[in-house]
Amino acid sequence: MIMKRFKVLLLFLLVQLFALVTSPLDLLAQPGLAEMGEARSWIREYFFSMRDFSYVVSALIAIVGAVVVYHKWQMGKDVSMDIPAWFFSSLFVLLTWTFLLHLFGL
């Protein structure tokens, strides 16, 4: 009978010790939830302003490419490789934010 009570007491003490050891870990993990939500909203805000920035950069690349191609064309040089190069570089900048949108799941 004494041995049975001792086993129950030992089991109770082990459960209490386990709860004592793991409870501070739960308390430390909880404050991170609000910060993660705040970080996600910041990422969304800056990510969609990055979309507008990519539009501006793509337009600048297209304008510079058009000027370069026009200049080469007027000088009598071959522009058959320059036109697709400038076009696809501008398209790449436009589609980069779409790729990142789906990559990060925003």
C-alpha cells in the first residue's frame, strides 16, 4: 500500500515538474503572434508599393530602350537583336512582382 502511494506521489511530482518546466515556454511563445501579424501587414503594404515601383522601372527601361533603338536605327546599325532584348527586359521587370506575389502567397 505504501509503495502504491509512493508511485502515485512520484507520478504527481513528475507531472508537476513537467508542467513547471514547459509553462514558461508557452508564455514566451505567445507575444510573437501579434508581431507576426504586424510584419505580414507591413510586407503586404510594401510589396504592393513595389508593384508600382516595378511599373515605373519598366516604363523607364522601355523609354531608354526606345531611344537607344531609334538612335541605332538612325545611324544605320542593325537593331534586330536590340528590340527583343529591350522588350523582354521590360517584360521581365513587369512580371517579377507577379512571380514574387505567388511565391510568397500574398
